[in-house]
Amino acid sequence: MSKRLVVSSLAALAGVAAGTAAFASSADAAAPDRPEISKAAAHFTATAGGGATLTFSATVADHSGLTSLRVLAWPTSSGLAPTAAEMRDAEEATCTATSATVRKCTYTVKSSAKEAASLPAGVWHVSALATAKDHGTTFAPQAATFTVSH
């Protein structure tokens, strides 16, 4: 999938017909057995010149460490409901360690004025798939939501 996740989400509709969890403040001592996604948030912002930026962030904890956090933005109106299996090919967020078992992950994608204008207005969701070093996974079909307005 291209770096233009938001725009690519629309293209995926043709080919492809989270809840937030909290963890103990001492994440190393209480790391979960499978990845735990928390503090997920998405922000869609118009930029100068008519473009737009989508930023998704989340904290992921796992006792074995994190291999990846994959994200996909999609408009509610599309009827798209990505599965965990489909998420394996989605774009990866950039993750930074905050401890041995916790990562702060961020994904940012920018759209040109033309791309932003073509996005369906309304509520969008961000799906997330966290994969741990021990191969455990957690899928959040609606990890965060945001609204596109024109």
C-alpha cells in the first residue's frame, strides 16, 4: 500500500469488497501476554493550500516487545470492514520505545489539495493491528475515529 494511506483506503474498496485499553502505570511489571493498544487517537487537519494531514497515535504494550503496528483509515460510508488478515499489508506506524515493553507509535500521512478534496466527507475510522515479537496479535477494527469536512 502506498504512503498515501487515506487515499489508498479508497482504492482498497475496489480490491477489498479499538477500543482503548488501559495498562498499569508500571508497564514493564504488568506487560500483557498479547499486544495491548491504548491511548489511540486520530486527528485530521486541513493544511494551507487545501491539503490535509492525518495523524494517528497509540501506545502499544506487550511482554515480548512490539514488531509492528499497522494502520488503515477508511470512511464509514464505504462499508469497508477490514479484517486482521487484510491489515497485514497496511502501512506501518513509526514506533519509539518508552520502556522494554511499551512503544509510542505514530502514523502521519499528508494529502495534496486534490487528494483531500476527493475524500468522502463524514466519519472515518482507523483500524490497527499490533504484532508482538512472540507473534501475538491484537486487532482493533475501530481504534480511533475522525471526521473529514470540506
